[in-house]
Amino acid sequence: MSDLNYIIFKSDAKYLLIGIVIALALFIGWNQYGTMTGFIVQVAGRADIIIDDGNVSNWYSISFPPGRTALDALKDVAYVDYKIYEQGIELTGIGNLTNSEAGRWAWAINGERTNENIDAYLLRDGDSLQFIYTPAKQGSAQ
């Protein structure tokens, strides 16, 4: 019976040692990098996103890693509809408001309206992206 107790204790000690090593690795990773996984997420900057549907204006402030586009940032804060074309992406809706005869979504970078493809514009630190639903003019066709 004493041999059996020795085998069980030896097995338990092995698992205990493995658990201590894992806990120590997680503790070191958490303290060094601020995350449980120990991976560093590089932050390229911060940007503001303003979504104005004509009735309500919502403002968001986000941090983003390198290589994020305006489309990526918008999808982080809202449900987005779009069409993919060979030339790029056309924004067709944000939330439950889509382009129609009543109006269209337009967007601006730092206060300047742009025709740049939303999926091509790479965010820069300090950018302000405005997404504005613009009603159609009375008597004009879209």
C-alpha cells in the first residue's frame, strides 16, 4: 500500500509543478505586458468618429493599431452596409439608415468632404472622421 501512495504523490507533485510554472508564466506576462497572453498590441493613435444621421449625432473616440482603415474604424462602432466594387467600397448604410432617394451617406476626414474610398484611407493619429447622412434636395433625382 505504501508503494501506491508514493506513485500517487509523485504524479500529483508533477502536476502541481506544471501548474506553478504556468501560473508564474502568466503572472510574468501580465506584469510585463499588461495582458494575460503577454502579447503587445501596438497602438498607432487615436481618432474620433462622428456619425450624424440628421437627427442624432453620436461621437466615439477610439484607439487603433497600425494599418487600420476608415472602414475598419466605422465597423468598430456601428453596423455598416457597403457594396464592394473593383474600384473600392461604397458605403451604403450605417445602422438602420441606408442610401435611398431620401438621402445618402457622405463622409469627411478632419472636416473636409472626400471621395476617397473608405477602405483605402489609413487612419492617422488625431484624425476626425465624420459620417453624415445628407438628405436629397427636393425635386432632384439621386
